Amino acid sequence: MAGRRGWGGSPPESDEEASRRIVTAAVELISRKDTAISIADVAESLGVIRQTVYRYFPSTDALLRAAAIAAVDGFLDRLAAHLVGIEDPAEAVVEAVIYTLNEAPRIPQLGIMLSGSHSHTAGITSDEALLFGMTMIRRFDVDWERHGYDEPALRELVEYQLRTMQSFFISPGDPPRSQDELRAYLRRWVGSTVAVPRSPA
């Protein structure tokens, strides 16, 4: 149970509520300060000591990843709307990559996930990132099973998609490709891979 001190005079009723409030505070701070926040910043905004935040999140990286996941629900809704009617798996993945790369600079929390700049562990392949990716891909209008994707293959596709997005986010090219050039490039190389699922041995 969360401690009764601090919290702006309104302590949480459970550990779950405490964790949610910490994540919410982190999301709000990131929106105002980009990604340059710390455990101390979050603790101060909640009126608690740093050790209280550390109780729920062992590091700034862990808190930032949780904030990223919490903040991208609206993005996932917009992405799903953008991909409505696209039933081809290759085309859906290509369009999802392009849409995400366009949105990431406007969504600091999404940028955290793609850049991995605050993670010294699994980063883009962390459980949180893979959960985000699986949530994303299951919103596509694609019948993955009909196209030969079982659960292990779908998880590997998500990892591949995340790694692809991260690479273009970190190093877009000099000069960066235009939207049409990037779409053609992804269709040629990524699309051809996605079209032929290969289940892990």
C-alpha cells in the first residue's frame, strides 16, 4: 500500500493507483519538457520523495517506458483509422512504419520508445515495446492467421517492424528520402519479407 505522506494531500488508496499517478505525472512532464525528465522531477511534481517513485519504478528508464506505453493510446487509435481497409499484410506494415515515423517527432513518448535513448537494457525489444508493437499490429485490418502468421511469427514480425522504425527514426538518411521514395523503398525490401511469413523453428 502506498504511503500516506505527500501526494499533494491526497494519497493513493492502493499501489496500483500510486503507479498510475506516477506514470500520469511522467507523461505530463514529458509533454512539457520533452524527454529530459528524472525521477526527482516526477517525485517533486507529486509531492513525494524519490524513494517513493523508486518503489514502483526501479529506474528512470523503466518509468519512461511505462509513460511511453501509457501515452500512445491516442496514437494507436489514429493509426488504426489510417490503416482501415488495408488487408494486405505487407502494405499495412509499410504504411504503419511511414505513419509512425511521421508522428514520432510530435509525440515525445513515442520518440522515447523508438530512439531507445533512455534505455540501457533491452530498449526497442523490451517487453513494454513488444507489447506496444503487438497491440499496434493487432489493430490492423489484416487476417494474420489467413496469411500464414502464427503467434511466434507475429511476434517476430513485430520485432522486425520495431527495429525497422527505430533505424529510420535514428538515422533517416542524408538527405532523408521523400515520402514516395521511402514508401517505394519499404515496399521493395520490407514488403517482400512481410509477404512471406516464416515461423520460427
